[in-house]
Amino acid sequence: MIMTTTEKIKNGLYAAIIIALLMGAYAAVNFVSAYSRSIQPSSFRSFAVSGEGKVTAIPDVAQFNFSVITQGGKDIAVIQKDNTNKVNNAIAFVKSKSVDSKDISTQNYSLDPQYQYYDCRTVYDAATGAAKPCPPPQIVGYTITQSVSVKIRDFSKIGDILSGVVQNGANSVSQLSFTIDSPDSIKDQARAEAIMKAKASAESVAKAGGFRLGQLLSIEEGGYIPQPVYSYAAKAMGLGGVANEAAAPSIEPGSQDVTVDVTLHYEIR
């Protein structure tokens, strides 16, 4: 049977349409598969590896609190004046050691009454034998406490400042601690080390398991930034009550570890 030219053209168009449809279907399947993988990575085989990065850093900021505790009678103005003068003297001393004003902040100011309580357990009415009513507690004075937090960035001055605030009016020094002022850059170093170790572990697992690493599906991070290290020896320094003889303590900041843990999820191919 001999086909006409028109029939040949029609058959060619049909074939082209079929090929185009097949190619479109193939592309659609690939697209759906890729999209499914991107939004549902758990829908195919995967595995996870972990790595830890740790950087040891030297603290660059020391912080401590000093307080002035003033007790007195009922004249609050007299107690306030005494307390304020001592706090101002201590702050002026700290500033004289080149501590910036932004590193000095008031943490607490409190005015607390002192009560006198009566013991009426043995007071009885002679006529009736019943216990007499006990009078309510009476305010006999007040206590003012003002606390100031100080950050020191020049560690060579720590001892002098700790002893100096006592000599200039403070009667409590506590919570000396050491910390890292800007830990982000150190944490970045620890993170990079953790990811490098996790990648090496993933390659080792893939080699041992006889498969190839697929795409990196996700990264989970957990980290630990150390809390300030407290010096309890310095805490007791301000409680001796011998302000004029307070010796400058020797202070060692030590070191702190900044740790980051990462978990990498890889596709198995």
C-alpha cells in the first residue's frame, strides 16, 4: 500500500507528538522525584554521623559584685547618705583604675526594715490566768543594701580592684567569675572542626559499607558555651572586716572549653 504525502506527514506528526509526550512524562517523573526528595528526605535511605569540635580559650573578662550594707535606726535619710557615699567612693576608685563606665552597673538597691519581735509565751494575766495578747512587731531600724557589678578587662588590675573596693567602703565582695566576652568566633572554630570530623566519619562509613555518599540532607547542631568560672576564695575576701589591711589576692583565670556537636544526615547511593 502506497501512502500519500499527506498520510506520511500525519504519521510523522503523530510520532513527534508521542515522542514529545514520552519526554514530557519522563521529565515530570524526574521532577516529582527530585521535588519529593527535597521535601521528604526521609523517604529514601539515609544515615547520620556525628562530630564534636572543641576549642580551648582563655577568658578575657573578669566580673565581680561588691555591696555596701548599712544598718541604722529609723532615720532613713541618714542611712541612705552613709550608704550612698560609700558606694560612690568605691565606684570612683574602680573608675580610677581605668575601668570604663559601661562596665560598671548597679545590680540591686534595697531598703529593708528591722523588726523587734516580742515573746509572749510566758506573759499571763494574773487575774484570769489567760495569756495576754502579744503586741505586733515594731520597726526599730532599717538596712540598706546596694550592689554593683564590675567587669575588668585588664587582668593585671583584678587583685588591686578587689581589695581596693573594700578599702573604699564596700563590706561585701562576691561572685568573682571569668568568662569569654565574645564567644561567637570561638564557637565558629569549634563548629568547623565538628563538621570536618563528621564528614570524615561519613566517608569512612560509606567506604566500609560499600556505598556512595549522596547529598547532605540536614545538619543538626548542639553546643556548649561554658558558664562563668567562679572563684570562691575571692568571695570571702570582703567579709573579713579589716578594710585597711585587705591584701590584693592573686587571681588566675584558667581556661575554658567551648564545645559544639553536629549531626550530619546523608543520602545513601
